[in-house]
Amino acid sequence: MLVRIHKRARTTPAIRKEIQQSTLSERALATQYGITRATVRKWKHRDSCEDR
């Protein structure tokens, strides 16, 4: 399966799925993946792991 992500995307569908399934805090996930807490919050609340 070929996955096409935005060229400036900091996360992949696999990382997004890990974020959605994780029980860690937003801050811990942001630090772990080198992204902002807002990005973690966005992926936590989405139903899909794909770009819109």
C-alpha cells in the first residue's frame, strides 16, 4: 500500500494511530514525537488517521 502524506507533515498514519491509542498525556506525546500539543490534540479527536 502506497501512503501519500503531505510533504511537510510531521506525522505518518502509523504515528497518528499510536497517538490515538496512547494513554499518555498530550505533553508527553508531543515531546515523544517532536510535535506540538495542538497536533496531538487534533489527532486524538479525529476518527481517521488519514490526511483530509
